[in-house]
Amino acid sequence: MNASHLVSVVITTYNRSEALLVVLAGLARQTDRNFEVVVADDGSRADHLTAILEAPIAQALRVVHVWHPDVGFTASRVRNRGVAASKGAYIVFLDGDCVPEVDFVARHRSLAKPGHFVNGSRVLLSSEFTAQVIRGDAQISGRSAWFWLRHRMLGHASKLTGLLRLPDMPIRNKPAFSWKGIRSCNLGCWRTDFERVNGFDESFVGWGHEDADFVLRLHHGGVIRKNGFCATEVFHLWHQEAARNQESHNAAVVVARAKTAVTQPTLGYSHARINDDVLITTLG
């Protein structure tokens, strides 16, 4: 991707401002500065909104904050609304508990190629280490190999792939669709491809597989998956798992669509909405 292209980092969050502020601090340390930050907020409470909107780091990054009322787990909808508020030619989706390394934007830019999307990966952090990071007792971006070797030996990090930097190469490309390793918490795609498949399907509610559906429809649209291992890893702060009572229904929809060539969602990015109650605040 050309260095002049603006990258839009769209971050989903919900009632976890303390984790989001660590993520924003990681973005503030990026080596590639040609990016914007859009926080896609899935209905956080007033105390979390205040913490985000008044945070100096959010002001410094000139964050665009997109919020809608809490009506349950509606990640697809809020991601679509986040993209609508963004301006970049390339979009990187990031979760509000996934802390980027200092070259995160630069590595996504280097892997971005026409006709491809980048499926990133993550390093899971322990609950104990996560608590230290959130308290401000440990900074995790821009650290040495020894720092991560030590925390891996202590059981605080699930793997060491965040230390490695491998170049773009054919082995990254996965022409066939596979559910394995799909991560909308770290995924980059061209805006033109996002719009062509009409974004995330907002008919998916509750936890699970809206990201697999999005990737499947990109695949049906001829966009090739490129794995971002050993390049774009993020550090995933520990949290309790979300309720998964909608998972089987959402998975069944993806299984059915995998047998078709469908590229369009039931309720997508460009579809008209009645009484769209999204609030957008630009900081800084």
C-alpha cells in the first residue's frame, strides 16, 4: 500500500474503558503515523463514556467516537457505523482489548495488497499480567525480546510470535475459505472490498461468527485471505468469555452460506435504517 493512503483503525469497545485506553496508548506509539482512530462503542455506560471522552490520549489521537444505545451484543452494527464515520482507503479492525505493537500500522500497510485482506493474530495475556498492564505497572508495546521471553516463561503470554517479523510471502495467502483463525479483533481490508460485500451482517446478534460470515463473503467476492502471522500480532488483554447463546444459530447461517456464492448480507452496511440513533463525537 502506498504510504500516502490513510489507514482507518476501527476499534470496538463495550464497558471496558480501562482496556481501551491501553490500546489507544499503543496506537499513540506507532511508527507509521498516517492513520486515524475510530472507536465503535457498542453502548457503553456513562462512566465508561466519560473515561474515554475525557482521556488525554483520546484527545491527542483525535479519536472519532461512535456510540449507540446498548441493545445487546451488536458488534456487526457498530463496526459498520464505525466504518461509516471513517475516511481511510484501508480499514483495520481492532478490538478494544487488543494492544498493538509499535509497528502494527506499518506492518498492516506492508501486507496490504489489492485483492487481499489481512487476517491478523493475537498473543493471549494472563489475567494477572493483564491486571498489571491496566494498572499501569507494565507497558507492553515496544518491549525487548528478553521481556517477552521472561513473561512467556512465567505463563503470562501464550506464544512468542509477537517477537518475529517475517516478510510478505506466498505462504501467507490462503485461497480456500477456512474458519480457523478468523479474527475480526485484528483484520485489515480495503474499503472498496468492504463496500462491495456490504460490510458486516447486522442480522447477526449475540456473540459469534459475524466475522466468519464477513470473511466468507469476501472469499465469495474473490478477495484472498492473507495471514498476518509474525507481523501484525496484537496483545490480547484477558477477560471472561462472553455469553454464547446465539453461537449455534450464527454458525448455522455461515454453514448454509458456505454452500452458496452469496456476497451480500441480510442487513448490511449500506442498507437504510429507521431512527438510526448513533452519536458521533470527534475529540481533539
